[in-house]
Amino acid sequence: MPDRPVSVWQPVDYAALEGWAEDDHAAALTALRRSCNRLERRPADRPMGQDARAGTVADWLPACRALPAEDAPAELARAYFEGWFQPVALESAEGPEGLITGYYESELEGAFTRDETYDVPIYGRPANLVEVRLGDFDDDLPRQTVIGRVEDGRLKPYHPRAEIEAGAIDGEAPVVIWAKDIVDVFFLQVQGSGQVVLPDGERVRIGFAGSNGLPFYAIGRALIDEGIIDRKTVSMQSIRDWLRANPVEAEALMHRNERFIFFRRIEGDGPIGAQGVALTPERSLAVDPAFVPLGAPLWLATTYPAEARPLNRLMVAQDTGSAIKGVVRGDFFWGSGEGALHYAGRMKQPGRFWLLLPRTLVQGLSS
């Protein structure tokens, strides 16, 4: 097995957080409250994350129970964070900077009944999809989940995208809804959640229910490498435009991404992140849970997409992603619709993290 990447934790003062005093700290309370409500339902002795330095749920509950009221002024919210948490700079072996991208909740047109207009299936979780946690069989095995299907008594990889779109899971997976545009469905799968606008204008929210377990392939990188789209202008929007303008080539390109996502209908607030809570626009961040505990507040320092304007923001780690791997690797949730896509589709810049760790855990912390 490859060595685990190095994660350096270095306690610092709030003065090290550029822009800290100018942020609206109260705007992050809704996100943190949702995470705290989730933690309250977990066993107190459960580890907060895969890094032992993050402590257990019990180490975080006092700060959760001291949360200010929903309508707390910004000054009180700032005092709360400064009183209960200490910033800890995160750094990998490559240095303190990492990659920050953006994502959003997509919107697409669809209907519950298939017809000539709405004929692209958005599948629910298949009945024959099997998940195997290797650690359940042997403590020496990696903490990894293998996804597949059982055929002739043997576990085999699940069907890739091309086979699924050719009908391989018909009869195994329910159709949650029928969509109008296969390109929209592809981007829905990349984002992991979305809102479907029905013919009468009603909106239905759908979210992640599982995957086929196959690796993600970035078609944007392929378009750059093959000289189809310039690196300086590539974005979700430019990729989407090319796919629609070149339907034959688009199908072959999308099939290179064998990863396929299954969905479920979501009632109430959403979209739902990997922590199991509704995400908060511009305050929820997807991270690598191997290095950042889900539910933890953190300070993000980066810039707006395609700009030099600073984007320094108090965030809460509430989601993950198949492409979000590394110590300082984040995906900024911008919200829903085309307005959010404007930023999410262009976001790909360097940034830094400071984990806000309960002060009781900082004492004796070594890097």
C-alpha cells in the first residue's frame, strides 16, 4: 500500500487569518448548526475523522452546545468562534497551498412520465448494486468500500456508463425521473445533486443515492489535452456548449467517464452533502475526509474564480467528492442554478485551509 500523505497541523493565532475580522461570521452559524445537530445523534466516543488529532464527537459537543442563537449579531458569532476554537494551519508535504474548485446544484428539465421530449432516464439505486466494506472482514485490510454486482457467485465490477446507457440495468434500477437533455444529466452526475423543473413549473430536488464505484474521468482535461478547448477558456459552460454542439463525439467522450451516479428524491432542504445535512450556499465546503473531519469549521483563503479578488470565508466541511483528494483540496458550494454555475464553472485556483479545532484539543498538538 502507498504511504499515507503527510498532513501537518500547526496552531496559529487568529491574526494569521487574512480577512478574518471582515467576514460575516454569523452567516456560517446555520451551516455549523446543521453539522452539530448531526453530531448530537452520533455516539460520543466515535472519532470525528480519520485523523486521531481531530478527537472524538465528545470533544466537539461542548462547542456545539454553546452555539449562539440563529439571529446572533456578527460580533457575537465572531466571539463564539474565537472563544471555542483555535485555528490550525493545514499543510501537505508539497506546502500550504492546494487546489480549490467550485460546484453547484444543477437545474434541468424533466417529467415523471416518459414521452418524446423527456426520454433520458435518471436512475435510482439498482437492486443488484453491492457495497463491501473490506475492513468488516479483516482489520488489516484498508478502510475501503468496494462496489460491484454478484454474478455466478462472484463479485464483479459494476456496469460502466456506456453499458448502463445501453440498458444494462433496465429492470434492476427504478427511474426516478425522465430528463430532457442527456448533457444536463451528465452534469447532474458530476455535481451529485440537482433540481428538476417539471412541465408545470414545480421543482423536484434529487440527490446522491450511490454510484457504480468506477473511477471518475475528467472530460474537461481530455478536451484540453486534445486541443479542442483552450486551457485558458475551459469551464463547465464551455464544456457543456461543446457537448451539445457535437452530439456524436460527445457520447463517446462522456462514455470515457465510466463513473455513474444514482439518485433519490429529496424532500425539504437540500442538496444533502456527505455528512447527511443540507448544504449552505457559499458556506459549505467539500473536503477529503482523510484529512479534514466532516462537520468542522475552517477558514478558507482563496480568490474568486478567474479574478484576483480575495475570497476569504468561514466555511464548514460538510461534503466530499470523488475528485476531492488531498490535504488542502476543497470544493466550494456556490448554490443552485445558472447564477451559481457562473462561479462554480470557472473556479480552479490555489487556496489555503485553517481548521478551527476545539481549544481542548489544541493543547499538546504536535505537527
